[in-house]
Amino acid sequence: MWLFLAFVLVPIIEIGLFIQVGGLIGLWPTLAIVLLTAMIGTYMVKSEGRGVLRDLQSSINRMEDPSEHLASGAMILFAGALLLTPGFFTDTMGILLLIPGVRSVVFNQIKAKMQDQRARGQSRGGFQSQTIVVDYEVLDENQPNARPSNTNEHGPSGWTRH
């Protein structure tokens, strides 16, 4: 449902913004702004991406949890896609994702939501593993109390006889 809304609402927002900005400053300045934000965004993505890659390598070398750096890299990649998409709304979202503080806030919110879901799942028994311990006895067909054998190697319930 959210994906459907994004594919419907984002283009409507972009069209509205193009009409408003184009009406205020004209067609060519509007197109120039879109191209300029794409070029600046590309430079920022490259710069921020290098920094996050350096931080990721450093955290791995120190044997620390790299999850924030990996998430940050994914957000930078998404920001690059948003900046290459023509529009003011997507450019704004892309530029916001290139700011390290914004990425930290987004990461912490996602992390808190995942921990909350994990806690709710455990309270319902969703993530608990169970071990079933059974006793069994291998019966010899020559014993008087042994079950009759089938014509194949599998027992009545499909279990393999040994």
C-alpha cells in the first residue's frame, strides 16, 4: 500500500511543484535548477560515499558493528537515485539523506522499530526456537515384538528403517 501511494503521490507533488516554480521563475530557470541539483547531488553522493566507505572499512578493521555504516551507504545510494530523478521534492529528500545527522536519525528510528518488532515477536513466541527431545529404539525384525516391515526401506510413516 505504501509503495502504491509513493508511486502516485510523489509524481503529483513533483508536477505541482514544477507548475508553481515554473510559474514564478519561468521554464528555463526551472530546468537549470533541476540540472544543477543533479550535478551537485552527484558530487555530494560521491563525496559522502567515500567517507562512509572509509568509516565502514575502519569499523571492520576495529571489529566493530558495521550496521550503521552499511545503512548509511544504502541511504546514500538511495539519495543518489532521488537526486537523479528530476524534481524538487525528490531532490530535497535526496539532499537531506546526504546529511550525516539526518542519516543517523533515520538509522536510529529504523533500529528502534526493528527492536520493537523483535520484542513483540518474542513475546508472541515468534522468534523462539524449540528443541524436541525424543527417545527411540531400533528394532530388529528378527525380534518377536518387532513391527512388520514394508517391502521397501521406509516404515509406515515414511521414516527410514536402520
